Amino acid sequence: ARGPERWRADAAAALAAAPRGGRAVLFPGAADLPARLTVGDLLSRTAIDAVRVLGGAAAGPEALVETRNHLRPDRSHDTLTLQLAPSRAGFVPFEVPDPHPCCGGH
């Protein structure tokens, strides 16, 4: 199998061998993503199974996601779920790529 079917098979094997929870840093499909894509494309091109928007908003398949080249989906019960936050252009991953201290290093 090639494409999404293969990615899902590879992801299933990796998930079976990995701990039962935590955050995925490397997963099938993550390396070749553009900076912006739809939720539908994100789900079909990667091993991510679902997205969840903070605050309960819906993110349909046509909603835009700005990846910031930093996706860290949560793993729970053999499922990868990417937490999203609303943004001006659609959604962004909740986890920021370069977190910094909020108080200037006090």
C-alpha cells in the first residue's frame, strides 16, 4: 500500500510499540506538510486521527490550519489528536514552537 493507507499502517505499528500516552513528535506524514492546509488534508496526509479545538469550537474539513511547522498531537488510547486554537486565518496548533518565559526571565 502507498499513501495514506501506508501511513496509517505505519502509524498503527508505531503506536502499538510506543507507550500508551504522551505527545507524538515524529509520526507518519509530519515531515512533508505545507505551512497551511485544511483539516481534511491534515487528517488524510498524516497519522493524526482527529483535531480538537480548545473551547469546543468546531473545525470542519475545510477549515484552515497554519502548522507553524510544529505539530505535536496527543496520544491516548491508540489515537493521535491534535489540539488546535482559533486564529485569524482559521486554526493553529495549541502548542507553540518556541515557548518563552512570560515575565522576561525574572
